[in-house]
Amino acid sequence: MRVFSLLLMLAFGGAVSACQTAAMPEPAVLNSTDQESISKLKAVLAAEMGVAKIELGAGDLATQSTISVLPPRLSGLETRSLAIPTQFDLFLKDGDCYIVRQGAEQLIPVPELECRKVNK
């Protein structure tokens, strides 16, 4: 009985400590919004969306953590579209940058970029 109690306490203690050590991602912004950083971000986003090229929506990524990727432009034969921008959020976890498509939970690493925590 003592062995069982000891094992139970160890298992519970390990589970609690594991929850405490896992860092939660925090909203982030880019350290730099120069042309090189934006090009790297666009390349990662394009690869994630499975397209060759993307266009970013308006916004200052040095102050906002939400990234808007605009839908493709209309062709010459189209007059309107119901397409809406795809939204991503920028996060910082354990010192590394990640993007997450809104509505999804998968953290996509972006090691090419440097981020910092959002100042509230």
C-alpha cells in the first residue's frame, strides 16, 4: 500500500510540475519591420498557405501582433469576390517567434525573425 501511495504521489507531482514548466506563448511584435524582415515573414506565410506569393494587409507589425494576408487580386474577368483576408497572430515562446493561423492551434516556428513581447 505504501508503494502504491508513493507512486501515486510521484505521478501527481510530476504532472503538476510539468504543467508549471510549460511556457505559454505570448502575443508578440516584430523587432524590425525592415524590408528583409518583411520578406522573410512573407516567405514563411506563403509556404504555410501553399502559394508562391502573398500580399500583406495594412498594419504596423512593430506594434500589432495580428498579420493580415490579403486574398488574391481579381482577374480581368472577375468583378467581385467574397474572399476575406487570412489572419495570423505572432507569438513569442521561450524566446522564439511563432505564427498561428487564427482558428488553428498549431504554432509554426519562424526562426528567421526576431520578436519581442507586446507592451500592454
